[in-house]
Amino acid sequence: MTEQFPFKRLNGSPASQDDVRNRRELVKKIVITHPNYSNLLSEIEDIHFYSQGSVKPDSLFLSGVAGVGKSTVLEEYTNRFPRQIVNNNTVIPVLYSTVPVGATPKSVASKLLYSLGDPAYEKGTEISQTSRLMNFIKKCQVELIIIDEFQHLLDRDTQHVLNKASEWVKSFCDEAGVPIILCGFPESKKIFKFNSQLDRRFLMKLTMEGFHYYTREEQIEFRTFLNSIDKRLPFVDQSSLASKQLADKLYYATNGLPSHLNKILYEATGLAAKSGNDSIDENHLYDAFNKLDISTRPFVSNPFTVNNFNLVEAFEIEGLRNKEAK
């Protein structure tokens, strides 16, 4: 093995607990920059670079369902610009913060102040906190602000909540003077329909999606993605994830969502290592899938170890069961 994958061949001997943990942790850290991922990173890079010194910085709204990798992209970009101490002052080129559940404008301001290192982040009114926030943005030389889990600011879907949230975000964007990226679930877009002025500030709206698997090109893209992951798995031998048979099953099991794929492989890695195997096989994938409970797909079936698996048929049967349950 290379230095990047310092794992020995098991040859049927169960891995130690430490070895299992290390292998599973490596799987957690696997990030493959597929085209959608790379394109989004490029868009963020453009917004960041071309907004520096601009009289009107660009802003972006990024949406996508859970599991497509939105936060992974944003965190990777943030990590490119680590915090530094310059002349006893903390410089934060890219400020990344998440919105807490059931948030209000005040709690968002408080969370941003916390991320900027304000020891009194919880103190003060919404107005005073927002004012301090602007001072910290300048003091810390922030060039880009990323606010993730934006949907939590809109958890209570009332006209009052939408009005207050949209006005605060609009004012915050105007006063901050740096590009802002908001990221949340697709339903978060309703705030822009409610406030046309805010909508004009976020004319660029991008959607991050999971993999599709309908056309030959899409299937090649997904299988290429699987092959890249296979090469990074913590085993001496590859697991043939990109074979047509396994790719079909992995697509059905995950619906093309990278986070679901990672979770299955994380569990399967532990099972394989504990069994002393030097690759993941379908039995490991079968048992790994059975450990998951995908609430958004109550009638999904376990495709692994199924002979003559038919992807189209599996989705059709799942769809029929969903209809019958309604």
C-alpha cells in the first residue's frame, strides 16, 4: 500500500478495534470532486475573487436537499483560507457559520459573533449585536461570509417571521460590504418570493443535486465517481464498486446522494475489516444497508445480494408502494 493508505492485508484475520476505527475514519474523510462539486467550487471562487474591492459585491443562494454535499463544498472552500493572527489581530478571510434550529435574526447575529471570536456574543439587543457584527467583519478583514443551514431562520412559516427575516438579511447584506453565500434546503427559496428587494440581491441562485443515472453519460459519471472512491477505500484490494451490477444497486440504495453512499461504505468498511476481508463485498453492503433507516424512503428495498437486480423495476415497485400507502 502507499503512504496514503497505510493499511495491511488482513488475510482473514479480523482487524483490531483501532484498525477498524482508523479505516472507518478514512472513509468519512473521502471527498471526490465530481463535476457538480468542482463547478460549484469554481463559482464560489469567482464570487470571492471578483467581489474584492467592488462597490456592489455579488451574493449567491445555494440550495439542495439533504445529503448532496452542500456543506462539504462550503467547508472545503472555507478551509482553503485558514484564520491567521496578524499584528495581534485575528484575520478571517472566509467566515463560515451555521444557523441554529429555530433561529431568529438575533440568534443568527449571535452565532456569527461567536464565529468571529466575540466573547460577549450573546449580549445586547438585535440592533447592538448587528452593529458589533459589522465592526468585527471589518476588524477581522472578512472577505466572504457563508451562512449554512439557512432554512432554520424560516422554521416558523408565518408572514411575521418571513418579513422580519427577509428585512434583516437584506440590511445585513447591504451593511456587510462583502459577498454573502446563503445555503439551505430548496424550500428556503420562499423568502425571495416574499421580498423582491432581497431577491434582487440574490439573483444568482444555484441548486446542488445528487447524481442522475438515466443517460449513458450520467451512468458513466456515477461509475467514475464510484471508481474514484473505490481507489481511496482503506483496503488492499478494490471492491469493484464501479461494476455495472454494483453501480446499479448503489445508485438505487442511495438515490445518487453522496452522503448516503458514504454512510453505507462507512458501515460496510467496519463489517469487512472485522471479518478480516481485504475488500468490501455485497454481503457487507447488504448488512450495512440494513443498519440504515431512510425516513424519506419508507418502502426502499435492500438491493444487495439480489440476483438479476433491475434498477428501473426496483424504483417502480417502490413508487407503487408509496402510492398505495397514501
